[in-house]
Amino acid sequence: SKVSRDTLYEGVNGLLDASAKKKRGFLETVELQIGLKNYDPQKDKRFSGTVKLKHIPRPKMKVCILGDQQHCDEAKANNVDFMDAEALKKLNKNKKLVKKLAKSYDAFLASESLIKQIPRLLGPGLNKAGKFPALLSHQESMIGKIEEVKSTIKFQMKKVLCLSVAVGHVGMKSDELAQNVNLSINFLVSLLKKNWQNVRSLHVKSSMGPPQRLY
């Protein structure tokens, strides 16, 4: 990485110190902000990729299970929000209601029997919102899978040369935040056509704090 350990910790500690001095009434999210160069969003292939971070960046992220009977029972037992096929049918492919559902949650997990029916039951709404459910099988732990979803971040190149992604929050220890930031940077650079030659700038910033430059 072209971001030295010292620079990384300077940025992370600077951010956490600033946040501690001005306590907010909510848990500030920490974003990694990336400026790109030598990249033409019109011509060059737009990249996207997901990576699992070591520490959950958004603990308050809301996940809903679209489940078969067994998964709905398991969700109920674990205090996790869920909907069964009947509940989805009741939305009647109503665009407004599907949009509202998509807005209510950050992510969805669906049982195998249900995932194939989602386009038929809900139409394209969840997909349009970028929240098409991930598969939840009966072989894996539901809570484990939810933790995995909460730990995973997505880099997606849009039409502009800057992007930002949530990589942590101000309640983290500096080591945890630094690990997440470092992993995110290395993964992002691996997605770029010319790696570091495509990176113009890197900053970390908490919701209300000043940006800290890393590169």
C-alpha cells in the first residue's frame, strides 16, 4: 500500500480525536472517500466489488429475512425482522409499497425457496434499489450470515470520479478502524485498471468531522 502505517494512524487518530471532542447525539459513521484519476467513466469499464471487513462498519444496519417457515421461526427466536411469502404477496407488486420496504432495510436475506419467487412476488423494486436479497441456506447460521452482511462493503463506480463507502464508526478502537480502512484501500486499488495510478486522493471522514487526508 502507498499509505504508510504512520499516515494511516495519523488520519484515524485525528478523526477519532476530533469526534471525541465534539460528541454527537448519534454514532458517527466513518467513510473512506476516494478520488480517481486517468479514468473515463464513459469509456472505461465501470468496476464494482464487495469485500468483507474485519470489524462491522455499521452495527445498526437493518437486515430483514424473507423466509420459509423454518427461517421465519428462527428469525422470530433471534429477534430478527422477517416476512414470509404471504406477507410479500400482500404487497401486491405495488411499487410504492415495495419501495417503502426497500427503504426500511439496509439489506435482505432470503431462503432458497423464496429467492426465485422474489421477481414474481415483488417485481423489480428491490433490485432497482440495489438491495436484491442474498441467499440464506439452512446449512449456515442466520446470525453468522447477518454479521457477514453487516461486515461487507461494496465499491461501485458510477458516472463520477469520486466515491465514498462506510468503513467504520467512531466507537471503534483506532486499531480496528485502521484495519478496516487499510483492507478497504487495498481492495479498492486491486479493482482499478492501473491500480495506484488511478488514485488521485484518499480521505477518511466521520459524518460530522473534517476529512483527514491519507493520500
